[in-house]
Amino acid sequence: MIANSLFMYITVAMILFSIGLLGVISRKNIFVIYMSIELMLNAINLIFIALSNYHHDMGGQVLAMFVIAIAAAEAGVFLSLIIVLYRRKKTLDSDIFRTLSQKEAV
Amino acid sequence: MSVILAFIVLAPLLSSVLIGLLYMFSITKKPLRKRWFTIPALFAPFISFVLGLSGFLYVAKYDIPLHFQPYLWLGVGEYKIYMGFLGDKLSLFMVLFITFVGWLIHLYATSYMSEDKGYGKFFFYFNLFLSSMLLLVLADGPLIMFIGWEGVGLCSYLLISFYFQDNANVVAGNKAFIVNRVGDLGFLIGLAILFFYCSDAGFSYATIAAKISTMPLWLMELVGIALFIGAMGKSAQIPLYVWLPDAMAGPTPVSALIHAATMVTAGVYMVARFAFLYELIPTIGLFIAYIGAFSALFAAIIATKQSDIKKILAYSTMSQLGYMFIAVGLGAYSSALFHVFTHAFFKALLFMGAGAVIVALHHEQNIFKMGKMRHVTPVVYMSMLIATLAISGIPPFAGFFSKDEILLVAFSSGEYVIWGIAVCSAVLTAYYMFRLFFVVFEGKNIKHAHHPHDVSWVMKAPLVILAIGSLCAGFVGLPSLLGGSHLIGTWLGEWGMRAVHVSHETEWWLLALNVAISLLGIGIAYKKFSAYDFSKHQEVTKGVVYNKFYVDEVYDFLFVRSIKKLSEFFAVNLDVNIVDRFIMGLSYGVIKLGHLVALVQNAHVRLYALIMMLGISAASCYLIYVLG
């Protein structure tokens, strides 16, 4: 029963992660990319907590708390970066920002 | 007592360092007076001479060789090579006349070089030269000897190209250095083989001599030849003699030092030092004797046509060295060293006399532009006459006794070919030396470009001393035939003479013959040059002999140019076309590859994310399925 429910948790986490990955790869809007990254982080968190519960080990939950805390900090940095980027080019299309590419450099 | 051996070497070394530092000071800070250089330069060889003499007397009194090992020079595991000095009868005998004649040459040089800007530098090299030679002679093993051997080569290079402003002198110095390197390679090969077979927790003459008989005969012969190649280079024998005539580019005292007391006698000394080896391989000895004989004749022939006073003397040195090698090759080491001894006196005298004439004529070296010097420099005239008689082999001058002894050895050991060649060379020697003498001192109707002047007494005093030496040195080795006891032969007992298997009557005949052939040579020279008239003369500047048998050209063609071609081939074909192309192609390929990889970095952030995820997935799969 518990094994089954673990499998369910992981399935859900995998689906969430895949949606996040798909979002990162296929969308152009930097905001959407950011949201997809958050989705992937939460999928990982879900796995941490499910496995922590399964193994009766609080380490996984502690790690999940850390991930949430770091994600919060990251949100601050990321949002401010997005604002700066927007001020530069008046757009949020990720393909526009290519100063560091080989073609631009050469 | 044995500690004096170290100081014999150290005295000139320290003074050379001192002079070098003073010279550095004088050219960078403020000029010093010449006496700052003169005093240590003259003092050091004198100390060496006094110490050498005391060591000589000690050995003469107690009859045991001095041996001094101050410190461990090289220790590799079991092998321990000590910095060692050996003062036995042979080396102390060498030290005596090296320091004595060397000191006189130093004295002479203080006057000869007095106008030169590089006065201090000159004596720095000069003392270093003497020190190297003394180290060579006093070493107790071949490795220590090799230090001196190379030091002598280095100093000769520095001194030959002393007037380095002229490119020809630099070329001459280079030639001496490079030709000596060829010989040194042979010497090193010989040492390496000896080291492999005969080093026994040490590498001195004593240990080699103790183990030499364990070597196979063919290897001993190889070592003998290899060491002799080294001697060829240092002592200017065929085929490595070409540097010696060119070495005349240096100042005249340098020529005197190289030819009389140091450097060229190193080869003879080395062969005598390895007598224990050469006695086991008489065939190689015979080979050495033949090389010596041919060198003697060859040099004598070339000398008959030269017009540069110093080159004539250079070829005469080579010729006399040939005699010495005849003697060492035939095992008569004491005869060879006797000739080295007498040669040191009269050859130093000849060079210094020539230098005096050159100075008197404002640096003119062509004998056909000299003439009439008899009246200008009577002291030089007299001393040169004595030296010329000595080298020609007229009794009772020094050269007669030693040359006679060598010819006797050649005759009595049954090598009549060598004897014949040596006799021919003796005729030529007398001829070309008196040709030089008559032209320079007796020639008539000469118009000097500058008015000649007499030279100072500082230059003439060593000439007088050496003239006395050339007159008397022969009596040291007076043979028993003439009522003497041959002090040198007795002294060098270990390197004793071969027993002479000819009757007294034959000896007398040979002696008379030697005098006769010398007189013959002088007679020819007298007939052709005694009343030499410059106004009617056309200088010969053509012919095979004048051009030294084109040996320089042949060497140039055979070695210099072929090696140049080979290096050009390597530089153009191999290096540019193959190596460079390969290397440049490699770097070009790397650059191309870099461009290819750089295409991935195209600023598509989402592509990066995909690649990253693919990578992580691949790594995860690897972790799960391969590592379990």
C-alpha cells in the first residue's frame, strides 16, 4: 500500500518535472521559463519528502526546507534580473539576449 | 708537504680571479694603473715556480711521489672521485719548466701588451691558462686532468681571439676551439670506456693502472686510439693540426705560451701519463709514431714556403711535436719529455724574439718586409741565433741532444721509415729556420715602412735568460755516449728509455749524420738567403706548398660545407616542409575543431537547458544501470 502510494508520489513528481522541463525548453518568455524552473524544483521537493517518509528519515524533509528557502532567495535575484533585462531591451523574449554567443563575439 | 701541489694550481687561479675583478672594477668604476695587474700576474707564476721547485727537491730527496686529496669532488653511490693532485717525478718535472718558462713569458708580456687597453683582461686569461695547464699536469686522475684539459682549450680560445675587433681573429679562435672539441670527443670516449672497465671506487691513474690488464686487447687499442685523438687535437698532429697556424692570430706572448710551455705539450704529457696503457699496445704506439713522423715532415714542408714569421714558427712547433710523438709512440717517453723540455726553451725564445722583431717593426709580420734587423736589435739577433741553432740541431745547443736521442731511438728500434722521415724533416727544419733567420736579420736593401726601433729591456731580459737556457738545457740530458749520465732519463726512471740496441760506433755515426744533415739544411738556406736582396725579390705567393697543400680548403669542402649543406637540408626540407607543416597543421586542426564546438554556444538558452538535461539523464542512466 505504502509502496503503491510512493510510486504514485514519484509518478506525480515525474510528471511535474517533465512539464517543467518542457516549459524551459519550449517557451520563449523568461517569466514562463522561471515558473517552469520553480515547477521542477517543487517536483524534486516532492520526491525528497516522499522518500523521506518512506525511509522514516527526516534528512529528506530538511533538504526540502533548504530547497524552499533557496528557491525563495533565488526568486528575489531572478525577478530583479528580469527587470534589468527588460529595461535593456524592452522585451522578455529569451532569444533576443545573445551577447555571449559565438556569433555575436566574432 | 703535499699540500703545496694544490697551491701550485691555486696561486695563478686566485691571481687570475683577482685580476679579473680588478679589471671589472677598472672598466666600470675608475681606471686603475697597470701595476695593479702586473704585480699579481707576475707574482703568481713565480710562487708556483718556487712551490714546484720545493716539491721537486722533496721528491728528489725522499723519492716518494706527493699525493694530495683535499676533498670529495664527486660522490655517486659507490664511486668516489676526489679532487686529487699527484706530484710524481713526471708531473713535477713538467711543472718546473711550465712555471719557469711561463713566468718569463708573463714578464715579456707585461712589456709587449703595455699599450693594450685590455691589459688586465689579458693577464686574467693568461694566469687562468697557466692554472689550467698546471691542473692538467698535476691531476691524479683523468677526470681532474680533463678539467685542466678543457680549461686550456677555453683559455686558448679566449686568447687567440683576444683582438676580437677583427673578425679573422674571432674565426681563428673559433677554429681552435672547434678542432679541439673534435679531439676532446675522442678523449671523452676513451675516458668513458676506461671508466666502464677500470674504475674501482675511484678513478685515478693508480686504479686504472691496477685494473687495466682486465680489459680485452681490442678494447685497450680502442682506448689508446681514442685518447690519442684527444692528443692529436691538443698537440696539433695530422689531421687535427689546422688550428695551430691560425692560432697565430693572438698576441705573440700567447703564441709563446701555447707553443712552448702549455697546451701543445699536453698531448705528449697525456700519452706519457698513460704509458702503462700504451706499453701494452705497441701497435698503437707505432701508429702514433707514424702520425708523428708524417706530421713532422708535412709541417716542415709547409714551413719552407710561408712568409708570416709566426706561421713559420707555428709549423715548426707542429714539426717538433711530431718528433715528440715519434718518441712516445716508440715507448721512449723520457726522450720525448726531454725534447718537450728543450723545446720549451728554444720555442719560447723564438716566439718572443719574433714578437720583439714584430714590435720593433710596428706590428709587421711578413718576413719579406723585415730585413736588416741585426743592427736594430742586436740582443734579439743573438738570442734568435741561439734558438735557431738549437732547433736546427747544432751541438751544443739544447735541441741537438734531444733530437739526436729521438732519432737514435727511431733508428735503434728498427723503424727505418720513421727514422728516414725524421731525418728529412731535420734537414728541412734547419733550412726553413735559417731561411727565416737570414731574411729577417741579414737581408739587404730593405725600405721599412716605419723606422724600426729597439725594444725595451723588459722584453729583452727574458730572451737572454731563455737564450742561456737554450744553450744549457741540453746538457741536462747529456747521453752516456758523450760522458754524461742523462739526468732526465734517470729522473724519469719509470718512464725510462727503451734500451738502445746499437753499438757505440753506430751511435757516433748517427750523431755525425745528424750534425751533417743540419749543416746541409743550413748550407742550402745560406746559399739561397744569406745575402738576401730585397730589391730584387718577388715574393712567392703561389703553389701547392705555399697554400699549405690546400688542406684548409679540403677540410672546408669535406666537413664545413657538407655539414652546412646537411643543416640546410634539415632546416629547409625537414623542418619547414615536414615538421612545421605537421605542427602548424595540428594547431590549425585544433582551431577548426574549436570553431565547430563554438557553434553550440549560440545563445539559445533553451538549447543549453536541453543539453544539460540530456547530460544529466545520461549520467543518471550510467549511475543506475552500470554502477547498479
